[in-house]
Amino acid sequence: MKFFFAIVCLVFFSGNQELVTVRENYILASQSKEKAEEFNKLMVSYSGENKTLLAYKGASIALKAKFASDRKTKKELFTKGITILEQAVKADSNNAEIRLIRLSIQENTPKILNYKANISEDKKLILTTFDKQNKALQEHLKSFIMQSKSFTAQEKELIAN
């Protein structure tokens, strides 16, 4: 029985550690082409069932598009990444972290790409479910909210307290 408990704990905590690493790399990925490539290499082979990690995989491909040199490649990468991200949203529509990923991309996507339709719905879900999230995810959400241009000063103040 102790062995079984140890295995369950190991799987649970390694999964949480994996998410922490992915979150950290996602934040860095928008800063440079090299960081985007590193994040993409971390995520591209992911084929598991975790919808949050699947959303990060989609985001890694979409972020790679930001640094592509030609329009055709940019469009292909962006479309592929967003398709994967939207599949994750559809599969787990009440997941605040997946909504945060989509919101962060929509917030930073040029208007010409016409990918901004879900900002208010994602923002609403993040705000209404914030208190139900674990502390690590709350900190991740809070960090994004505080620098985001989609959230009002009043909403930021509510989250900060």
C-alpha cells in the first residue's frame, strides 16, 4: 500500500512540476526566437491526454509563427497552433489555464489575423473561477492579469487582494 501511495504521489507531483516548467517556458517564449524554439521543442512531441499541455503545445506552434520569416510559413504555423489550442478549449471549456493561454494569444495577435473574438468570454471565465484554482495556478493567472491590457484596473485590484 505504501508503494502504491508513493507511485501516486510521484506521478502527481511530477505532473505538477512539468506544468510549472511549461508555464515558465511559455512566459519566456514570446521574448525571442530562440526562446520560442526552445518552448516548441519542449512541447512539439506532446501527445498525451492532458488538455492544458495540449493547449500549450498549440501555443508553442502559434508562437513559432511570430518569428517565421515568410508569410506562408507564418500563416501555416499560426493556423496549426490555433487549431490545436481550440481543440483543447473545446475539450475542456471550463479550464481557466487553457482560457488564459488563448486569451494571451488573442491579446497579442495582430488584428489582421482576426483572432480576438473570445477575449471577453475567456476573461470572464478566468475571473469567475480564479478563487477555485490551486495556489500555483492562481499565481500564474495573477501574473498574467496584472500585466494584461484586457483587464481593468478594478479587476486587477480584485485579483491582487
